[in-house]
Amino acid sequence: MTPPRLCIVLVLAAAGMLPTADAVAQYALVNQYAVFDGSSYLSVPYSPAFNSGLSQGAEFSIDAWVYPTSFGGYPTVVGNDYTSGFWLGFNPSGLIRFYPSGAGYYESSTAVPLNQWTHIAVSYAAGKGTIRFFINGALDATITGVGVTIGS
């Protein structure tokens, strides 16, 4: 068996928009994980409350436990078309890369190690123009002056 390129345990939440009990029950699994081999993916249904909040400048965070085995091909953690939506993943050097919209990307200061479970997070306050990257709970980089909302 070929080792997975990226294993992900993902949490996506916007300020003031907590998941419903039904959503938690539908997607929550105890002691489970997903393996993404480069051709598989997880699809999350459209949520009007979540998606419209993002386009109106809401604050949100994306965090995941990842176990990358390669950074080739810009591995995706979560995304919705980086050319017009948002995207979180890695560059070929292992830096966390975040596209809040098709207008450009921002990166962490520190690379994530290969073949090791690592917790990554990006926090985006569109109204404040601030992006923060976290690795294993520690603040890695803060970027200010970001003037786009999700998908703008």
C-alpha cells in the first residue's frame, strides 16, 4: 500500500456560526480519520448561513490535524476553488498557504514537518484585515492589511 500524501482531521468554524447538533452527529466520528491519496476528497454541503457570512467579512478559523508525506503538487487541506473562493494547503516547501480569495495567497513563516502529525490553523478576520497562522497551537505568523473577503 502506498502511504497517503495527506491525512486530515478538519474543523471549520465561523464566528457566531456553530454547527448544529444534526451536523455534528452527521460528521462526527470517534477515533476516526480520513486518508486522502491525491484523488479522494471530502464534500461538505453548502450552508447559506456559513457561506454568506464569509462573503460579508465574517471572522472564521480553519484548523486540521495533518500528516503530510509529501508536499508535491500543493496538497490541499480544504478549499473551494483558490481562483475565486478560499483554499488552505501547503506549498512545495511545506509552508502553510492560504488563499482567502483569488486575489493572492499568504503563507506561514515555518514549514510543517513531513511524516508527523501536526496541528495547523489559520484564523481570518476579514473585517479587520488580519490573517494568523498557528502550528501546534503556537502563533507562527500574523499578516495585517489584508483587504479581501472570501471569494471577492
